Amino acid sequence: MDLRILGVHNMESRETRLESHVIDDVLALDVGGLTRSLDFEEQRRLRAVILTHRHFDHVRDIVPLGLTLRNSSVTVNVYGIADTLHFVKDKLLDGTLYPNFLEYPSVENPVFKLREVELNKPFQVLDYTVTGASVPHAVPAAGYQIDSGDVKLFYTGDTGEGLDQAWQHVSPDVLLTEVTFGNDGVEYAIGAVHLTPQYLEDALVAFKDRHGYLPRVIVGHMNPPWEETIRQEVAAVRDRLGADIIVASADMRLTLP
């Protein structure tokens, strides 16, 4: 599995991009910073999109992606829970911003088709077996385990304290997750339902208690003012647990496992 990390922040600037990732050049995980990270040829290779939740920094680029694909004669399936898909359909793809890409260029062959996910039940996306699991966040959200046959990656999207409840449904080799605030920002993390390094450590300890091992961990979705602190505190978690944990950077490319 080839994993491209396109964006690793929750705020955008000239130096930071919103969350988005691509697996094997064909499957996008969230699309906050997708189109500004890929050239047109790379965008046209995509065949499916998985959305974790409806927050704008995770769904925004579905609209410009539609512009790129509108004359490609390809239909891209977009997967998500009902709450996410309702937002995308009613707010972003309703035809008021650009053509309705759910019906354009035709109802029979649109740019996008929305596919509602039933949680905790494996389903097929391209060549991958995918399982969605509920994760705690400020709005309804799901993480997704993507099983290529060689490696299982669980992408949490945005999540917070209580992530360990997902471990009863997934057992990944690689955990792609978030740490938005440092430990001193715990009040912000509680209010917005995000992880701190301490909450990540708690979730990993619970993972090992349940499964008997620790996954490889890739951290993103940093709040830029907290980034230096997050990197230091996540390194401390790595050392305490003896785990394989990295804090990602934009344009990082990893071969998994």
C-alpha cells in the first residue's frame, strides 16, 4: 500500500494544508487539501473517495475535484455515513456552486455517486475491504479500516477522548490519526473533541491491552500554533511506549507496511 500524506493541519495558509490522503493513487481519504496537492493527471486517477465527517476542512475539495473530473467520463464513488453525505449533497453538490455533479453530465453517468456506509460491516471499495467504525467527535464521524490484503490501515479522521471504543471493531497494522492540541490545550481538545498526545497515549495503551500489540502510528491534523509542542509531546509518547510513531508532514509518501 502506497500512502500519500497531502495535508496535516486543521488550518490553511501558504505553509499549511488541510487534511487529505491518497492510497495507491486511486483512493482518497478526506478531501480538505486534495486538489491543491495533486496535479490534474493525479486527480483524474482517483476512483473513490472516503469521507470521515462533514467538517469543511475534510470535505471542501469535493467541489473543485468535480470540476476536474466533469469531462472525464468517469464516475467516482464517494463513501460516508448518512450525516456526512447529507451535508455534501445539500450544501456542496446541490448545483448552486457549480453544476450538480451528482447528475452532471448525466444522471446515468454522473461525476460522483454517494454511497452510504453501514458501520461495523465490511464493504468493498475498489480492491480494498473497508470497515467503518464510529469515532468520537463534535459531529457524527467514522474512521475507516482499509484492508489491502497485505496491510490494514485505520484512518480515524477527526476524533477525541474515547477513541479506544473503536478497537472492538478494527485491528489495524497502521493507525493514521490526529493530534490537534498539545497537552496544555486539553480544554480545547475536550470542547472540540480532538486528541492530545496524552489522549493518543491512552488510546494506544487500550489498543495494546485488547490486541496484544501496537500499530505503527502516523499523526496529523495539527493546529499550527501547537505544532512544535505536539511534535515534542508525541515523541515522548513514542519513547514511553516503545512504539513506531511519526508526526507526518505534507507531501510525505510511505510504503506500508
